[in-house]
Amino acid sequence: MFERLEDGHHGLSIVRGTTPDGGRFTVHEQGAHITEWTPAGEEPVLFTSAYARYEPRVAIRGGIPICFPWFANGRKDNKSPAHGFARLATWQLLEGRENNGVTTLQWRLDPTMIPRLDGIDPDRNRFVLTCTQTFGTDLQVSLRIHNTDEVPLVVEEALHTYLRVGDVRQATVLGLAGTEILSRRTGTWDTQIGPVTFAEEVDQIHWVSSGVTELHDPALGRRIIQTATNSSNTVVWNPWAENAAELGDLGDDEWTEFVCVETANVRNKAIHLNPGQAHELDLTIAVAPL
């Protein structure tokens, strides 16, 4: 079952639900932003900071932010706000339904809902964005873009997933070996050798050859398996201690509790849509013993 709470945090509505077997989830109307998914019998799969700010037009630290129509500050590093405006917008809940213990929510964002921010021109962003979220024994997220303009549309996108771990220093990400890497810290290119490990800040874009990654977490004794479709990039990020201390919406020690493994199409893999064309990015997250 699920319910829509109109008060939420600071006047922002949320949808909160449970599954018959005891699972839980929470989604915020701002950004169609999932901040909690806990399958029955599991620790929370998503990390959301205890210091996250739930305020209008302020990004929520954690969960699954939707980055759109650009990633970071855009392909030319000249866009604002960071990661686009979709996560700051109030989305419309089109539908919520339950079937055999599984809850599906469908959200919509169109140009009439774009927040009025400096430098954002709704007339240059003619699209319909639909996000479908299905909560059951696994979590499925689908992001569909439809170009409703009369000219081509070029966008970046990412499901900026924060995955909870017991201790990032013990965690590894598998499935990216052999991929090309662009370090967002240094701007240098490299090739991933073996699993991604964490002994310092990691902020890198992978050009992927497989749609499956596994986050191995010995501290919690589990694997988090992500399967993506129509994704050309995986972004892996953890800020480490020094950078975490500079983030006002992240506790000084919370950096040890998450790894971002992001399903994306960015940089030279941005999505190009002719008038009337559509693109769909799909992600499934499952949990299994280590």
C-alpha cells in the first residue's frame, strides 16, 4: 500500500509505501526523487544523508536524483544548476497502482513545470519526461524522454544512485574492468583494471561495454546488482573525507556509508533526438548475499 502525504517536508509532497512482505519506499514530488528503498528483510539499499535538505529548489543529498538535461555542469562545463533542473522541479504524479504486492508510480515533467531559475529558458527545452518506478523484491526505474520540439534535442541524463554500504573502504564495484575511464578530478583518461576500489576520492566516468555492475559490500555481507539498458556510461563517485567535510548536506563521517554507481548517458554519449523521437533509459536494482 502507499499514501501521498501533502505536507511532507517544508510543504513538499511525498509518496510513502510498504509492501505486504515488509518492504518500504519513499519518493518525493520534487524531482520524482526516490530517497528510500528497503526490501523486506534487508538493510536500506539507498543512502540518504541525515543532513539532506528538504526545501523547494534544493537538491536532496542521496537516494536517486534524476540528472537532466545535463550532467554536472554540462558537456562544455557552462551549465547551471549542477546536474540540471529536473531534480529541482515539482513533478506530476500521473498514476500509482498496486498489483500482487508491487507498487508502480509514474511521474511526468514537461516545460510548463520547469522551475524559474536564472539562465533556464523553457522555450529551449521542449520535451516530455516520464519516470516510472516499480517497487517490489527489486527496484525498477525507467526514464523516458520524448522530443516534442520541431528541432533536434541533445540532452545528458543520469540516475545518480547513492548505494548504501557498511564501509566504502571495503567495497568494490565489479563489471567495469577494461572500460575507458575519464577522471573528473584530473581530466585524464585511463583503462579500468580489475574492480573499482576505494582508498581515496573516486570520481570517474566509465565508457561501458556491459549493462551489469555489482557492488560488493563485505561489511553488510551483500551484493547490489544494477542492470541497465540503453546506458553508455557508468559514473562512480565517493567524495572521501576532505571533500565530504566541505558539503553542508553531508555529515563529516557519512562518506564511509555510500558509493554512487550512476547509470548515465553523458559527454559524447549524450542523447540526440530528432523531432518526435523518444529514448528510454532503464535500471533494475537487486540485492543478493555476498
